[in-house]
Amino acid sequence: MANEEIEIDTDALQRRMDGAMASLKTEFGSLRTGRASASIVEPIQVDAYGQMTPINQLGTVNVPEPRMVVI
């Protein structure tokens, strides 16, 4: 058992890591230290008219002050 070789599909592993990094970059892109950003609510979906709809399609998203998001 100690001498068994483990096969790793490095191409599949690289694709999964690239996908994870892209997702992380998107998440980090929505963060702004010290000020609010309208992009922080983009992934939020709500049930409207019987289907899931992005919240920014149901109303206006404004950032009137550095620490406030108004929908």
C-alpha cells in the first residue's frame, strides 16, 4: 500500500483551480473597504412573479453615502 502510485489528472485539477480563482476574483472585486458598492447586491436573487430574479432588475440600486446601499 505504501508503494502504490496515485494518478492525478492535472488538467482537470488546473481547470478546477482556475474556476475557483475566477470566482474568488469576482467576490473580491465586489468588496470595497470603507465604502459601499452597488455590485455587492448583484448576486442576490429574490422570488418575484413566480421566478427567481436578480434584485437589481426589480429596483434601482443607489449608493448615496459611502456606507449605505439603497435598493
